[in-house]
Amino acid sequence: MKVSYEGYRETLSKLSRMYRSAYRQDGHKAAQPWREMMRQVRADYPEYGDRYTREALGFPPKKEAA
């Protein structure tokens, strides 16, 4: 099932929160499954990766080819 870009961002945000929480509470080994899920989401939607990175770093959006 295809998710929208907003869904992609929301999913990564939730997984990131869960990863940080698990890491704080139980350390690296407990947090590893959350990190693997984040990697899988990124791998499933490579078309969103560049846009997400540009936004996170504060760069302007890429111009669409005419």
C-alpha cells in the first residue's frame, strides 16, 4: 500500500520517538528493532527520502523539471 508523503513523515516521526524512548530506557539492544523499522520505511519509499532530508536540513524545495 502506498502512503502519502505526509504519512511517510508521520510514520518516521512516530518510529523515531519510539526509538529514542526505548534507547533512553533500555539501551541500544532494546532500541534496535525500532531503528530497523525506520530503515525499512525509508527503503520502501526512496522517492520521499530526498525531499524529507532537504526539509529536515532547511534547504529550499527542489524545483520541478518543466
